[in-house]
Amino acid sequence: MELTPVFHSHAKAKTRFVISQGGTSAGKTWAILQLLYLRALKYPGLHISIVAESLPVLKRGVIRDFIKMLKDENVYDEEFHNKTDNIYNIGKSKIEFFSAEDSSKVRGARRDVLFVNEANNINYDAFTEMEVRTTQQVFVD
């Protein structure tokens, strides 16, 4: 896996919030996806949520990037991908994808790590509901 300077700066972050700023195609999302995948491998049982404003935005963006990243590394396995629930299992860890427009998923679920993709499109109250239910780190781009 070819890791970027953005990956390395995020991997070193010890803060609860890791904010990634930059222009379009700056590699922010890709670096965070690499980091989350590698953490899921390293820490069995990790529950990671990746959120965007809507399901179409998730599917066209971060889910597509995640699958491409796994396929580029020859580690994508259809067996571990629950496309109905948008969950990818990595050993005993899981990465789930959901939209912030579904208030029931935003309010109830707890997780270890949260990644809010294109956070400028997420309602502040929805962000707060997700953040308080996150036990470890929150990544925002």
C-alpha cells in the first residue's frame, strides 16, 4: 500500500478530532480510508462508521473509493461485503457506511471511530449526535 504524507500525519495524530482540509483530489479521503482499513486489521473488534450526507453521495464517493483501494491491494473479498447494509467486515472489525440523512442511524449507534466525509454538507446537530457516540477518534474532511 503506497502511503502518502497525509496518511502519515493522520496516523500520528493523538487528538480526538483529526481535521483534514484541502482541495478536491488532494488525497484526504483516500488517506483516511487507508488508515481506517489498517487500524481495522490491527485492532480486532474495532467498529468504524463512515458517514456522508446521503446514500447516493456515499455510493459515488467514499464507498467507491474504499472498494477501489481494497481491489488495488488485491484484498477485496465479496464474501466480507454486505452490500445491503453497507458493511465491510475485516476480520473481527467492521466498517459501516451510512448517511446522515437517516436520523435513526445517527442517534442510536455507537462506534469506536467515526469518519465524516465532506462534513461541510452535514447538519451540525447530526454531527454532534454521532460524535458523542464515538469512543476514540473522529476524522473529518
